[in-house]
Amino acid sequence: MIKHIVMWNMAGDTAEERTRAAEHLRARFEEIRGEIPGLLHLEVGFDHSRVDYACDVVLYTEFDSQEALDAYASHPAHLRVKDALGASRIARHQVDYRA
């Protein structure tokens, strides 16, 4: 199993704008559940610590293999999400690891 974790800081001048951007991100990712072969689990969470070094949003996914994760990167459903999010994200961090 491969775990793929991505964290973002969202664009916006106010907390409300960043929250709206985060909600939009979550909605777009939740739309692709069941569309991508090998994607076993998907969840999106929002930071509640509000410490200055925290990211705003985390995507936690599990894939049945490295090949499934590789295919996800270019899958039309995933590309649709990336296009829909556009410039709503200002920073991105990623970790992939075997469980």
C-alpha cells in the first residue's frame, strides 16, 4: 500500500477567503471518489491548530500500488481537479510512503 499525503496553503487575503478556497478544494477532491482505479481511501482535512507554520489543508490518500499512484497523477479525474483549483493554492508539500 502507498500512502500519498499532500498539504497546501490556500490563497486569500482573509481567513474567510482561505476557508472558501479550502472548501472548494475539498469538494473537488470528494467528487473523484470511486473514479480512479487503485485509489482505496481519500480524505481531506482542515487545520484547526492555527499555528503559523501549519498548512491549511491536507489530502490523505491510500493506493493499492505504486502503479496506481503513478496512474492517478495523469488520470483525467485528477487532472480535472487540478484545473478546477487553479491558483487557489499558494504552497504545496507532499509525502509518499509505503505502509
